[in-house]
Amino acid sequence: ANVFLDALAQHRRARGLPGLSLAWGAWAQGSGMTGGLSEADMRRIGAWGVPPLSVEQGLRLFGAAVVADHGCVVPVGPVGGGRRVEGDVPALLRGLVRGRRRAATVAAGGSATVSALTRQLHAMERDDARRFVLALVRREAAAVLGHASDDKVDTGHEFRSLGIDSLTAVELRNRLTAATGLRLPATLVFDYPTPDALAGQLVSVLLDEEHTDADGTAGRAGPAADPDEPIAIVGMACRMPGGVRSPEDLWLMLAEGRDGIGGFPVDRGWDLNRLFDASGPDSRGVSATRHGGFLDEVADFDAEFFGISPREALAMDPQQRLLLEASWEAIERAGVDATALRGSRTGVFVGTTGQDYATLVVNSREDVEGHASTGLAMSVISGRVSYALGLEGPAITVDTACSSSLVALHLAAQSLRNGESALALAGGVTVFSTPMTFSGFSRQGGLAVDGRCKAFADGADGTGWSEGVGV
């Protein structure tokens, strides 16, 4: 729209008609466009070198623009106040005004900065060096975000959740470039999305160390393992019907000969009266059984712990939520800090048997459209875990019906033996968001009345359905 107005003004001027397009910046006075900006936002705008205009400045510039012999004008107040080298042109105007060439000075200064910082880090223990660089990252991030101190810059939270967007990401890169002397990519905070991960990368580069994964394996691809070497399972987590919340609970249930089959859940909004009202052989949407394996409190999810907004959590399939929690727990039960796996060649292999949560989201009146595409995609079930934990191994979701979890485990072992993954999270997840599966199998005559699987012998047949998540 702005480009069109600029072109329209120029077009009219070329034909002797009046036309003027003003490219206004921010005004200090609150308005419809700037009324939602915080003081920190206004300080950030001023830091670019072109501070917001006062009413007096804006009116004076408007008067000057009206009588100017140009169709497109950029009204700019007194330049200054930004975080810049004295005498240099602000970054926002650098493409418009030819400033003093500083390439050689920056290159030489950068080299000197790197050398000085490297010597300083080499004189420290590794942990002290990491803490030093982490403090630097937090301090620069706080400055970009307009915080008075780095207390609000949590080392384990993603820069995105801290308030860094694409624009401030570049600003942070520039500040870290000046502080370290390194030539850093514009995608820095996306490649290393937490202050802790970024500090670890900077320390490795400054100390000229080979990049090492969190599991101690160097490089991005490891050697193929001995095919006869056993795969070691170092941690497990699960949630199953019957109140099972740990592998120990599951083993105890098996040892005692119990099962987790129970009545249908009453906390999911299902119309149970209609579901069990079979008025005839052709009844639709009814279940032949009143029993199944269901998880308790399946809607519970600590979204804030994973840096997920309530709106996005609502758009996420419960299978994604459960798998996130189970994956974190499995890593903890292995005695590993989950945040330390960020950047490692850890693969995620997940089996699932379909999703019906989309029906609820589509019919919901909640504004979750922006998150529905990722919240409902089957492929994202594994990718969500990889993204949340910063894992860089394969992320694969498979659906081979009842064998999905076994296939996922097979693929994980294969990836470990081929050297594609140094560690692997493997498991499966199933949640019934609607009773569609029960009514569908009831129509086929394949559902056991008591909700328990049967052997196809002696006239007893039928299957049962259970939810669960295991990693």
C-alpha cells in the first residue's frame, strides 16, 4: 500500500498534478498506530537513531514537506540518540547518506576484539568461560529488549518467547558481533534459539574447538555402530489407563494381573447418552461397548513450562501435549538435563494411529486458526518434540496402525546403528478426542462388548481400544 501511494504521488507529479506521499516514522504522542507500543518499544525505535517525533516537530516537517518540490518525502526529526559510533550514520539511514568508510577499521577492530576475548577465555576454566559468555549474551539481549538488567533474560527460554523478533534478532547479532569481533550470521538466534545454546556456540568458536554434541559426539554425523551391539534403553516414561503414570506403575499392574479398562470419560464433552442409545441395528454414532482404556486428566498440560501460549496449546492435538511431557520425563529419568540436548544429534521416532482432534478445533469458536496447521498435523507430533528440545536428529512420525510404536522403535534402533542419531527418543501416543473410533468399529461389528481384546477362537472375537503414551 505504501509503495502504491508513493508511485501514485510520483505519477501525478509527472503530469503536473498535485501529489505528495509522506513516509512518516513514529510519533511520540500516542495514536491509533502507536498507542499499543510500550515505553521499551519507543526506546528501541529511538535507538535506531531516528527518535519519535514530537507534535511540534511533526507539524513543522509537514509544513516543509508541502512546499518541497518532491512527490515522496521522508519527514525525519533530529538524528541521534541511537546506540552508534559517534559521527557515524544511523543504520536506518545508512543506505541514503554516504558515511565515512569504516570497513578496514571494523575488520581490524574485530580481529583485535577476537584476540583479546580469546586470550581472556583461555585463561579461564571451561565452565567459567561459558558463564562469562552467557553473561555477555544475556546483557546484550537485555539491552536489545529494553530491560534495565539481564534478570528477565532466562537462559533456557527461547529468544522468541523472550520477545526477540526478526528485527531485534539482527540487532542482537550486530551487538554480539561488536562485542566478540566475530562475523556472525543474521540467523544466529534462530540457529541457537536460547541464550544458553548461543553462549555454548560462541565459546566453542572463540576457543577454536570442534563442535561437540551434548552426548559427547563430535560433528553432525557419527560413524556407523556395530550392528551386533545392543541398544541401551537408559530412560522411560509413560502414561496409561488405570492411573499408570510411570514404568513402575505399569510393571506393578502387570505383576498384579490388573488391566486399565474402565468406563468412558465424563470430562471430554461426549454425549454419552446418545453414544449408548442403540435404537436399532442401523443406529449411527453409537458404541457397542461402555468400556475402554482412557487416560485421566488428558486435557491437563503445563503450556508455560514449554513456552507455549494458551491459544497455541488449545490448537495442539492432545497427543502432542502428552508426548512433550513424556519425552521430557523420559530424559529426566535417564539422568540427563533435557536442556543440555539442544543441538545434539538426538532423533525422535513416534508411532500414532491417527487424529480426530481436528473435528473439535474446526468446530470450535476459539481463535486458533494461526496454530491449527501445526497443532493438527501428524508429522508435527515428532517435530514438536524436536523443536521444543532443540534436537537436530531425524524427526519421524509413523502410522502403521497397531504396530506404529514397534515400527518407531525399529526405526530408532536403525538410526542409532547407522550413525544418523547419537541418541533417540522412541515411542507412541494415542488419544481419542472424539468417540468416532468406537462408533465406527461398532458399525463393523468388530468391537468387544466388554472393551477387552479377544483371541479369535472358540467363538469369542472382538477388539478393544486403549489410549496411552510411552517414550
